[in-house]
Amino acid sequence: MNFYNEEALTPRKIVEYLGKYIVGQEKAKRAVAIALRNRMRRKKLPQEMAKEITPKNILMVGPTGVGKTEIARRLSQLVNAPFVKVEATKYTEVGYVGRDVESMVRDLVERAYHMVKEKHLQEVQEEASRRVEERLLDALLPRKRVQEKVTNMVEFLLGQGDSNEREEETEDPKRQATREKLRRLLREGKLDAREIEIEVVESAQVGIPILGAPGMDEMGINIGEMLSGLFPKKKKKVTMTVAEAKRVLQAEEAEKLIDHEAVSKEAVRKAQEEGIIFIDELDKVASASSSTSGPDVSREGVQRDLLPIIEGCTVNTKYGPIRTDHILFIGAGAFHKVKPSDLVPELQGRLPLRVELDPLTENDLARILVEPENSLLKQYKALLETEGVELVFTEDGVAEIASIAARMNIEMENIGARRLHTIMEALLEDIQFEAPERKGEVITVDAKMVREKLHDVVADTDLRKYLL
């Protein structure tokens, strides 16, 4: 769903939308809804005032599997904003081997670029289709080619196509009538199976990563891009069906029609103003002790490298420099072994909104099975319907599944709603395997069946560790 009418997106509406996919966690939903609405309010302010207002970044604290990532992901989908999820543990301090924290901003710009490019490609599809039609007609009914003197010896020596030939400008009425007949057949799809030879641009490109320059780890030099201005693009002739050629040429022509420089500028602006970066496992780079040796040095270094990015700095990307002042950062972590106060004080100050997410209860797990728009039970029902098998879950069956999941989360590692996936797979394994032979059956999943299927696994401690 994307009803991006800014006036309609009130905090209450945003919370309602998130409620379709996430059960509970009202505090977290309210916090992100307010942050999003403030971003819209900022756009209406005079430029001088808008510059001063920065997003109130959020720190979500809660065990795994309670909806931290899902809240941020659904929020970005709602407003069609560039969104990246990164893990703090994947980064290393500048000077150490590994990815530096600036790469998360480059990932965000890359995501924004693909979003903007997709939008621009959609806008030129009509003109691209017209050009594709002409190219296909040329392949089906080639125009007469006439010889002419070679005027560009360099192009001729480089083998850039037929340098000494050109297409005849005018066509006789008979050929034109044949062309129009082919056009009609082409539009009706009657020529889709016919094989034709077309000329396409070769896409093979070689990239060289830049090594050694801080903050430039992923800004590769693309040899193809560098030389494209010096030499014409290399083309090759391939044989394929008309249907395949339509798809290949549509992409090629649309690519030619868009303004790549404008796309880059819009992508940088979109990432700057609307981007959301979700930093997971932030607790793993915090240290409970005051130790300044061993891995703690690098952990604290990652935190300190995050400070300027969250505060606001300029990061160089291949699409241009980007300011991070107005990107919304959402930090998240379980904080079992450490506390949010174990983060370096400066980082705590840059994540001023702290939201605690509640562990999931048995009732929450039962609701997660049935309430969300594309709940787990709906997914399994839809999958088995393709085989002609109808699954029916009774109320007591759902309650029993939730009860086992809650018990497993208490007795073993608490993995939240993810426990439901493992239990559902164990419960429906036989049904999924036998589904093709059980076409037309209605299978009822009630409490009795759940207990029978899962009794041995739940009772056996060793099996439980491996299967649930």
C-alpha cells in the first residue's frame, strides 16, 4: 500500500497502517509515526528554518523477533522512501580491514538511484515501445542498404558496424504497405514466435575497485563507462524470437531515453531528504566494561565513526556528495548483555528517542498467526491451495501453536515471532510433502492434531533444540 498523500498521512493513519502488519508495539509505532509526520511538517517551513530542524533519531530496544525491523521497513514502503537495513557488526573502524560506516550511506544512495531510475523508466515506456516497434519492423523487413564511400576511417578500422553503408531514405509504396501489414500483425502478437536477428549493445563491463582511499571502498571505476565517451558502444548481432526481442529492446530503448544525470541528482536529493537507515545489532558494538583493549577498541571505534554520519556530514558517492543531516537513523538492538547507557555518550545523544518494545506474549503470538494482512496461516493456505488442498485452522489449533511457541521461547532462546515459522514447518511438513496426492481434500488443523504432530519433538529435549 502506498497512499502517499502527505495530508492523509496523519500519525494516527500511519499507526493504523502499521497495525495491519505488526501486532502490538504501540509505543514504537507512535514514535516512528511522529518522526515521519515531522519530516512532512519540515517541508512546509521556510528554507532557513527547515535547515535547522533535524530528525529525532530513534533507538529501539527489544528482543529479537518482536517487530523492530518490520516497523521501519513497512514505514519506508508506505512513503516510498529509500530504506536500507544494516548491521552494526559488519563495520570496522577506519584503518581496519572491512567496510567503513560511510558505505551504509552509499548503499542508501544506490537504493534511491534505482527507485528514481525505475520511475523515470516508467515515464518513457510509451516512446520506447514506439522505437522498439520500428526496430522490429526493420529486422522483419530490412530496408535497402546502399554503398557509399568510407568517410570515417577510424570507425571503419575499429569495426563499428557498416561504416560504408547507409539505409535508403525513401521506400516505395508497395514496401510501405507490407511494412504496415507487418506492424498490424506485430501489434496483434501474431509474429511473437518468429525468429529474427537484431543488433544489441554489449553489456559486458569490467569494474576496478579503488583501494586505499578512505571512504572510497565501494566507488569502483567502471572501464566501460570511462571509455564510452571516447568510442561508440560495441554492438553484437543475436538471433531470438520477436517476443524476446521486444523485452530486450524495450529495456535498451528506455535506457537511452532517460536523463541519467537528472536521475543521479534526484536520487541524491531523495536520499538526503527522505532516506531511512536502520542500524540493527547496535548493542553488539557496545561494551559493558571500561576495557580499552582487544575487540572493545574496534567496537568503540565503530561507534565513534557513526557519530559524524548521524550528526550530519558529507559522504562522497559515485552519484555525487550527499549530506546526512536529514536522513532518519533508527538504531535497534536487544541489549541483553549491555544497556543503552553502555554506548558512548555522544552516540546516545544522537539517538534521543528511546522506545522499548515488549516481548511477545502467548496472546500476541496467536494474533500474529491470524491478524496481519498476509499472516503466516494465510500464506500456508495460499501455498497449499495451488495443489487443490484446503487448510482449515480452528481457534483451538491456533491457540495450541501459540502456546507451544511461547513455551519454547521461555525454555530456549527467545526468538520472538520467528519461532512460529519453525513450528509451522514442523507441523505441516507431512502435509506439504503429500499435498500433490491429496488433491481435493480439506485438512483441519486443530489442537489435537497440533499436539499429535509436535508431541515427540516438544517432549524430546535434544530434538527440540535442533527442530524448534
